[in-house]
Amino acid sequence: MLQRILALIIIVFFISRVFWQKRKKQIQVNEFVFWLVFWALAGILVLFLKQIDKFVSYLGFSASGIDILLYLGIAILFYFIFRLRLKLAKIEKDITVIVRNIALKDEK
């Protein structure tokens, strides 16, 4: 029970930080909505952890619900890192094209 309360306090802290960053215009609306939904979903999952445990055991997994959520979270993080790497590669390619065009203009 203490772990749930601690997790919910941390989630409320992060939600307050998301609102603070939105108010300071440090994040855009789509980022705000994404993180708000993310942390709200995390809070809901923490609240229903016993039901998740039952569901996971019904599916035949030997791990507890929190373990499955952790594995799922790590997989999602790796996916986000992959997507970020693809965007970074595209930005680097675009910068190379822009610099090349500027260099060719200066040469003329």
C-alpha cells in the first residue's frame, strides 16, 4: 500500500511539472496532452494493480502485474529511442543538404 501511495505522489508531481511547463510555454500542446495522458494512465495502472495481477496470471504469465508493466514500459522506451534516432538522422541529412546548398551558392 505504501508503494502505491508513493507511486501516486510521484505521478502527481510529474503531472504538476507538465502543467508548469505548459504554463511557461516550454512544451507545445501536443506534448502536453501526450505527457498528461501518459502520467494519468500510469496513475490508473497503479490504482488497478491487483486487477492487472489477476489478468496477467489468467493469461498464464508467472510474473506479477508490475513486472509486466515494467517490461512493457522498457519496450515502449526503446521504441521511442528508435523513433528519436530516426528523426535525428533525418535532421542531420537535412542540415547536410542545406549546408551543401549554401556552400554552392557562396561559390558562385
